[in-house]
Amino acid sequence: MTDAPPSTNDTLAQAAARHGVELSKKQLEKLDQYCKLLWDWNERINLTRHTTYDRFVSRDLVDTRVLSELIEPGERVLDVGTGGGVPGIPLAILRPDVRVSLSESVGKKARVVQDIVKRLGLHVPVHAERAEAVLAKREFETLVIRAVAPLAKLLTWFKPHWDRFGRLLVIKGPAWVEERGEARHLGLLRNLELRRVANYPIPGAEGESVALMIWPRGQRRD
């Protein structure tokens, strides 16, 4: 990783190299295409604030890479509240061996993501409904969640659905400790295990991001 500052003339390859993210030529091409499609749509509908390669890599792609390293081959993964497609679309590009699906309850965002997925040629189902509704019809090994809601809300939403998925992988910022305390106070972690499985600095900001894994107590997670 270099100390060179970001530039508005960056390429995706330069931004990835600066942040220590190794990508194949095919991954670079597909992710670059995703960025351009996302940013084009973003001029018409608010999908992301990360509209430079540096912001995309340092915030979106770094988080996605961390998640990608925690998922086993062949897993069925649901991206909860995908918004503009992160982390689900980059995850499908980084890990084509994983069966990724996206859920987005805001109809216009879901339609945009469907268009992006189609143009990218990805086999990624997009569900224009809440994740809970998707779980009523389908099962998954892992739910990935980023920038959706505090832990207490997430655990409340998914409490009735633990028979439909195996674990949560949640990206959080420095406030995760307080959120865990609130969830414990409300008894929402009583029958669950929570483990911090990754932590890494937030580029350009104080503190760090973490990846949390949450699963039912009594089920083995090495």
C-alpha cells in the first residue's frame, strides 16, 4: 500500500493498489463497469455518496473483501437492504463461487439494481421486498448486512427467522460496542453468540470497522 493521496484522475486499479486490494484483470473490469453504471444511475436517484474510485475502494470494496474472506464456497448469501448493490454485487464479482441474492424493499432502488445486475451479466437474483419476506420463501447460510440498522433492530427483525438462515455477518463502525450493549440489555443476544471476526482501520477517519458474526448458541462456528 502506498502513501500517495487520492486523485480525481484515479483509475480503479490505482485506487485498489493504494488500499492494498488485489484484483484480477477480470474483477477490475467488472467492478469498473459496476462503478460506472452505479454512478450514472446515481445522477437520477440517490444510491451512494461514494462517487470516486478512492471512496468506492476504501469504503465499499474493503468492506466487501473482508466479508468475502469469511464466506465458504457454495454458500447461499442474502445481502440485506442492498441499496445500490453493496456489498452484494461486488461480493458476487469477487466470489463467483458463492450464490449471492440481493434484497431491497425500496422499489425504485430494487429496479435500478436489477438493471445493473442485468447489464453486468451476473446471475444474482434481486428481491424487491424486505429480507424477512425473502426468508419466508428461501433459506440461506449467511445474511450479510452493512449500513442498514443498529444491532438491536436487526436482531429484532430476524429473531423469528433463525430457522431459515445460519448466521449474520454484519459490518459495523466504532459504535458497535454500544450497540452490542443495547442488544444485551434488551435480551436479544440471550440465545445467540456474537464474535468480532475482523477489524480494520477506516481510511481517512478515526476508529475502525469491524465484522461481527452472530449465530445461534449451541451451533459450532470455528
